[in-house]
Amino acid sequence: MNYEIIGFIAAILTTSSFIPQLVKVWKSKSSKGVSVSMYLVMLSGVILWGVYGYLIGSKSVLIANAITALLQGAILFMLLNSRKLK
């Protein structure tokens, strides 16, 4: 059995979990109730997971965490910009 398939399925599920938050912040133009510190800590962990995936040669871990980092980065960008405007 190719274990990377399980990794890719897990990656799709966990990475896509950030899309609803991204859409909500984008549409509402509001970051009320969203924790910037949680996203900063999570982004740090995701970057380290990506490095780990690279080091062990796991494409599923590397790709999932790279995409997740982009989604979280977009959310953080919107959060910080919306809070500057207030």
C-alpha cells in the first residue's frame, strides 16, 4: 500500500479546512473574533511541518503544508489589514 495516498487525502481535508475562514473574512471584511496570535502560532507550526516534509521526502506533507501556509498567510494579511483600518 502506498502510504502517501493516505497523506494526500489527509492533506486535502486539513488544508481545505482553512478555506471557510478565508472566505468569511474576505466577504465580511471583518476579522472580529479571529485570533491573530493563533494564526501566527499555527503558521509557524505549518512552516515547520513543511520543512519536515521536505527533509523526509514526503510530498504529501510538503505540499499540504505549503498550501496551508499560503491560506493562513492570506488570512493573516486580511486580519492585520482590517485591524489597521479601524
